[in-house]
Amino acid sequence: MRSISSRVFAPAASARVAAEWRRSWNRSPSTPAALIGQAFSTLLRDFVARGRAAGMVTVATTQTPSADVVPTFLRDLFGFRWALRCSTPDASDTILGRGWASQGYSAAQIDPTARGVGLLLQEGGVPVRLRACWLDDLELAELARRAEVLVTDPTTAATTLLVEDEPA
């Protein structure tokens, strides 16, 4: 049986990079975290670059936005960057890109009680403040059911949704 690293990363990474990852991953617990982090960043960069070329969207998250965790060479590959509340303008710039905080687009200015609020930057655009919505399990199931209707029968999907959305 192959290891998780070879099943997940080998298809997206070159054989040399995948071998480097396996070597660093299979080392003893004394392997420096920086080495493992560097190998992971290299693989993620390769995965994101190939994914973009194929039209795949990659989502990466971190709780500690710093240049060590999100290197510029990796950040710049993402077409969309969403900075939720950060503790410093530098942390916000790590996600959005250098200079946005000094132009007034700092996720550090977001109220700590405003859960789900962040700044979304589209490649080539200007950061936009937005809030994510919360959907419970029942709402997600309903959303999935509606999406299935759109995919399976596009001719009646609009009519079905309009009738269902009308107040009783």
C-alpha cells in the first residue's frame, strides 16, 4: 500500500519533488518542522500551478499568516485571496499582498466580533469587504438538492425553483 504522500501529491508533483517529500516526511520526529514545511510549500506550489492550468480551484488556509507560512511565491499563484480578521496589518498583507493595508484594505481593522467578515481580493482587482454566510445541515441539504435539479434537468430547473420559492 502506498503512503498518503504518494497517493495525494505524486500525481501533481514531479517525481523528484515527491521523493523529497517522502524522505522528509518519513524521517524521525526530530526532523525540523521548517524542512517539512518547505517541502510542503514546494509541493503545494506545484499543485496550485498545475491546478490553475487545468481549471481546478485550490483552497488553502492558515491560522498564522506570516511570510514563513505563506511565502510570496505561493501566495501569488492564488487568483482569489480572502483575509479574515488578522491581528496586524502585516498579517493582512501576507494574504492579500504587500501594500494593501497601507491603502486602507487591512483585515486587522475588522471588528473581532464580526465573525466571517473578511477582505476578498480577486486577481487584478481591489479587495472587497464581505461576510460568509452560515448554513446548517438542513440548509446545505436543500442547497444540494436544488443544485442537483439544475444539473439533471436544466429545462425545468428554473420553473421548479420559482414555484418552490413562492410564498405559501
